[in-house]
Amino acid sequence: VIYAVTPTYWRHVQKAELTRISQTLQLVPNVHWIVVEDSDYKTDLVRNLLTESDLIYTHLNAKTPPFEKLKDKDPRWKRHRGVEQRNTALKWLRENLKLGKDKGVVYFMDDDNTYNVRVFQEMNKIKTVGVWPVGLVGGLNAETPVLDKKTGKVMGYRSGWRPDRPFAIDMAGFAINLDLILSRTDAVFSYKMEKGYQESEFLSYFTTKEQLEPLADNCTKVYVWHTRTEKPVVNGIVPGLEV
Amino acid sequence: VIYAVTPTYWRHVQKAELTRISQTLQLVPNVHWIVVEDSDYKTDLVRNLLTESDLIYTHLNAKTPPFEKLKDKDPRWKRHRGVEQRNTALKWLRENLKLGKDKGVVYFMDDDNTYNVRVFQEMNKIKTVGVWPVGLVGGLNAETPVLDKKTGKVMGYRSGWRPDRPFAIDMAGFAINLDLILSRTDAVFSYKMEKGYQESEFLSYFTTKEQLEPLADNCTKVYVWHTRTEKPVVNGIVPGLEV
Ligand SMILES: O=c1ccn([C@@H]2O[C@H](COP(=O)(O)OP(=O)(O)O)[C@@H](O)[C@H]2O)c(=O)[nH]1
Ligand SMILES: O=c1ccn([C@@H]2O[C@H](COP(=O)(O)OP(=O)(O)O)[C@@H](O)[C@H]2O)c(=O)[nH]1
Ligand SMILES: [Mn+2]
Ligand SMILES: [Mn+2]
């Protein structure tokens, strides 16, 4: 089972984003979608979308504390995003699944990225931690682990930002075996981690660079893109249209 | 058969956009995807994507004349987009399909919008021209035909821009029966149409406001959003990654 963890928050494009993601997941066999709303309560918008999706899902919510919330004028890198929500999903996994009995991988799947369904086929090969390129991130057409030609193992990273990080990999560029997630119960995301180091610090709980499993045809194929959707100008709300 | 006509042009997000659209269409039974590249020749990127999609498709190309091409600094409304490509698709339909024998509807499906698969179920009900709301367009959360409560027919439009147009409907908000497309061979898009009047003038060949068929639960549901993807900053290209 692939446990796909999606933090999400209200804005005008939210329903469109979640519609795209849910339709992508409909093409994936054996997926369990864990949607964590950044809000004090579960909204009808997300509840209806999940009910109508025909997917196996879990609907959670966890509000980002106000002091960590991104302000409209703040640059995007200024604050961690999705920390609270991903941790809530980790807690749910650890409370509801059993090490040794439940099998699968955990993937952090933001609501605005673009996912080729092939990336989920790759995940089914993962024994510990699998990695692959991510398109359109950090000022490059793609970031990617760099492989040693002889051993086929990861020896470094091509990344537009701090390729010297222990794991210079975007959230969309790895998935972790459920056994590891359930064993290392201390592994969580944290506001104390340096900005841009969430992925690297989280992965450090589970693996080393040498142990990473390069996927997507030896990291030569791009199956996921770090796309972002323009914030639309909305000056008026038409009443009577269903959320 | 739903003939979905998609104009597309090269930019860094193109493959991501077409991946999303092709995966949406994989959930639609009986669709024929007509992809028209805005280029002098067919590219490997699009060719490979189509070959790997498992969809029934037709791959065409037609370059927008340079004088009509949107400049980077131009505001988006300044030029018509997709005119050449949609006309090339119309020409293909009229040359390759037979009135009376081939049945279906024609839908103009831009590569960057978001489509709920339910919009395609609605299209199967169309006898002449079907219409429905479109989310996130013209400064509103959604544009929509306004129905007469008694007759259930279209009596006007809620639209952020010129609701007084004969048909104040976005390209994503209608589909046309193939019989009509094949009968009115003079109906094409044109650079001579006033900016923002392409849809309205094109629809005028086929129908009247009174004849429109309102779909999506009497135009109360939003199944398509006029989303746009941010142009990513790309300063570097990593070699050796597959297009
Ligand atoms: O206040 C916020 C901002 C973002 N997110 C979610 O966190 C993930 C990452 O956010 P975003 O895509 O904005 O980050 P970036 O594109 O900058 O990596 C997405 O699934 C968002 O829906 C959230 O739950 N609350
Ligand atoms: O130079 C161009 C610009 C746009 N398009 C295509 O025409 C359609 C409409 O363009 P766009 O989405 O940019 O328009 P808007 O969002 O402003 O309606 C899309 O399918 C684009 O891929 C194109 O073929 N050539
Ligand atoms: Mn994002
Ligand atoms: Mn568009």
C-alpha cells in the first residue's frame, strides 16, 4: 500500500488542486490517501471531495500555529509549510498501523505538484528509501541524485540550492518504507530544523546517502514536477454554486 | 466520442501540464485527444508523451504567425492564443470525419486548465451545444450561465468581463455536437474577432442563447477551473534527463 500524505489549506484553487491529485490517485492501484487540512476543523469542501473520490482515504486536520503561518507578503521560503500536517499523518500511521503486519511505503505528496502515475510504480520497488529526480525546482529544470557510474549508487546531488546537504532532495523526490516509519517513532518534522533542511533532516533518521535506492531508470526520468499554481484574482463570488 | 482539442506550446511546464491532462483523459471512456502543437514541426516531447499515454490521439502542429505571438512582456489578453491550432483541429475533423456517420462532441481543452472527469460525462448528453460554469475566470470564483427558474433555459450570464456578450462563456465552458461542426464548415476562429470575443463569435455560427443546453446540474456545479501554472525560474539545465 502506498500511503500518500497530502497537507492542504484553503485558497481559491484548493478544490481544483485536490481534484487533479485525486484523479491522479484514481489511476494508482493500492493507494491510501491521507489528507491533512491546515485548519481547526474539517471542511465540507474536502469532505465532499473525498467522499466522491472512490479512493481509500483518511481525513485529518491540524492547524499550523499562527506564528509559523506564511503571511501573504512573506517570501515562500521564509516559513516551513506542512510541518504540522505531515506530523499528524505520521502520528496516525504509527497509531493505526502495526509494524510487521502492515506493509507499504509513505510518500509526501503536496497538493500542487504534478505527478506522473509512473512514480507510484517506482515506489513499489522500495525496500528502505527510494529516490528520483524532481522537475522544476530550485532554479533548475530538474534536481536529481547523481549516481556513481560503476556502483549505481548515489554519490551526490545536482540541486540548485545547497547540493552539499546530506540529502539534497525535495519532498516529492523520495518515499520511505512503512517499516522504517513505524520503527523510528522519534522521526518527525520540526520548526527547529533549518529552513530548507526538513527533507534532509527527516531522511537522516532512516538512512544514509550510500543506502539510498535510486529509481526512475537510474534517476534519468522525471516523473514528478514541483509546479505551482498562480493565485487567481478573485474580486467577486457568485452565489449558488456548489463548493 | 468526445473530441478534445488541445493547443500546446513549448515552455518548461509543458510536459507537466500535458501529463496532467493525459492522465485526466485516461479516466474518460471514448475520448479522442487532438493535440496541436504551436510549432513548425512535431516535437519528440509531445510525440513520446502521446505514444506512452495509451489514449486514442491525433498529433498535429500549426505555428502561430509571429505577429500574433504573445510577447513575454505583453499582458495575456493582448493577443489571441490557440487560434491557429484550434482551426487546424477543425480542419482535421472536417477532412477526416463524415457527417451522419461519425458521432460525438467537440471540446476545446486548454493544456493548463483543471478538469473534473464529470465534465466529460455531462458532454455525453449534448444534442447541440452544452454549457456549464467555469471556475476562477474573469475575476470571479466562477462564471456561469444564468438560468430562467421557470423554463430552465439560459437567460443571461454571470461573468466578470462583458456579461453582455451574446455568449459570455469561456472556451472551457461549452462543447458542440460534431454534426454541427461538420455542417457549418465556415465556422472558424479568427484573428479578426475582437479580443475576448472568440468564444462568443464561434458559438454564434451554431446556436442561439435560447437553444443552449445547460448542464452540470442546471449550472450549479463547477467541474472545470481556468487555472494557470506559475512560470518557474529556470537558470540551469541538468543534462542526461529524459525530455
Ligand atoms: O499554510 C499552508 C501552506 C501550505 N500548505 C500545504 O503544504 C504543502 C506545501 O506547500 P506549498 O506547495 O505552498 O509549498 P512550496 O510549493 O513552496 O514547496 C502543500 O500541500 C500545501 O497545500 C499548508 O497546509 N498550509
Ligand atoms: O503561444 C501560445 C500560447 C498559448 N497556447 C495554447 O493555447 C491555449 C490557451 O493559452 P493560455 O492557457 O496561455 O491562455 P489563457 O490561460 O490566458 O486563457 C493553451 O492550451 C496553450 O497551451 C499556444 O498554443 N501558443
Ligand atoms: Mn508546492
Ligand atoms: Mn490557460
